[in-house]
Amino acid sequence: MAVKLLDLIFFGRPMLVVPVWTVYLHAVAVCGRTGYLRIYAPGDAPFHLAGLTLIFMGVYVFNQIFDVDTDRINDKLFFLPHGIISKTTAWGYYLILTPGGLLLMFSFAPEAVWPATAIVALGILYSIPKVRLKDNVLGGLLTNAAAFGWCLPWMAAGQSWDGSRLLLALPYVTAIAAGYILTTIPDRDGDAAAGKKTIAVVMGARGAIWSAMLFSLATVVMSLISTNYELMLVALVTMAGTLYLLIAFDETTARFTCKFPILLLTLAAGAHFPFYLLILLLTTILTRLYYRERFGMEYPRLS
């Protein structure tokens, strides 16, 4: 029973919720112009974080339901391809997570209901058959940029969403776009075999790298304009990584380049809210223990 419960928890891919927490908390700090070493996040942030955790876990469950074949080819997710969790159970889990997250927002943070609903809708359109935005070059890019780069800062700004805060949010859109493009590179062979048309499949690895570099450059410019210097630093590091990949491409470096920018932004968010680093450390340790005991593998890792 305990193992099945753990399977369900990690089926929701909590480590992929980490970028959600990171972008949201960093946007809270930027939009609110908060200082460093804050004991707690202000306002409705705790309710936002709880609701976002449930909603994004639901999004990842929904994605896995419709992505079994690709996951089997890429050998990256075991729950549905190996029959550890049935599709019926997966659907039931999704129908608990998503309404639960929306209800939490509606009850305790009603100003966040619209961006939260937008995330749910984007998550459905991203994976559902006959739409599957994730299999489309622009669809996958725009969906990720909107959900992570637009909706999370929108929620972080709360009721104070005005022109100045809109400007603060824009660099996240291009930063997320650059990060998403890089993530399509390691999975390009499996995605191509499954008929997916991601940027790396259509444009090749070098084309995707150039695209990521351009979005990173846009992030640098907009971060400078909005004085979001921490995000500007992350974008500069991303540009350095993409430049290296153009000179001497290899798969290990490509995987590392995908993950290192979000690690830097996570550390920046942790500098504002140190409690987040404790939550992240605990999440990482528990995830590594689970995957080691359950599947005999080391996850998460940077390369």
C-alpha cells in the first residue's frame, strides 16, 4: 500500500514542479521588489504554491496518459509503459489533482483562478489527441512560454497586475522559450520516431541551439530594460552554454545545458526565500531515494 502511494506521488513528477515553484517565487520577488533572505513568501503565495503543485502534477499525469508510446521509446518514464500504474488509475488521479488545485485557488486565492484555469486548459491542449500542441513546433513553444513564463508571473503579481509589472513578466516568457527549446534536443530521436514535430526534430540540433540563443538574447535585453538582473545573468549563462554546443556538441553537455539555467534561477529564488531551498533539498533527496529503491537508477541528475 505504501509503495503504491509513493508510486502515485512520484507519478505526478514532483521534480518537474520545481521549475514551477522557482519561476513563481522568483517572479514574486521581482514583482514585489522584495529583498533577500525573507522568512516567508508574502500574501497568498502559500495557497498559490499549493494549488500550482496540484495543478501541474495533474498536467504531468495528463501528459503521460497520452504519451505512453514516446515515453517507451525514450525509456524515460516507467509508470504507464511498464504497467506500474493503470490508465484508469491515472485518470482518477488526474481528476483528483486538477479540480483539487482549482478548488484550493477558488477558496483561498480567488485572484489566481484565471491564470490557474489557463494553465489547466493549456495542459489539456498540449497533450490531447487531434490538438497535441506539444507535437507542433510553435504549439509546444508557445504553450510552455505561456504556462510558465506568462501565467506564473501573472499569478505572482496578484491583484497588482499593471503595465509596469507586465514589463517585469515579459523576460520570463522568452527565458522559458529558450529553456523549452533546449529540452527538445536530447529527446529528438525518440520524438522523431513517434512522429512528433518539435523544434529539434524539424530544425535539427543546431537549428534548435540557434533558436535558443536568440530567445536568450531577447531575455537579456528585456531583463536589462526591466532591471531583472538575476534573470539576465541566467540568460547570459544559457547563451554561453548554447555557444559551447555550437562549437563542440555532445549529448551530455546538451542535457546539462538544459538543466543548469533553471538551477541558477532556483538558487536566485532561494536567495530571496531560503525556506524554498530546504523544500527543494527535501524533495530532491526523497526523489533520489525513491528512484534508487524502486528502479535502481539515479534521478534527478544534472547530466
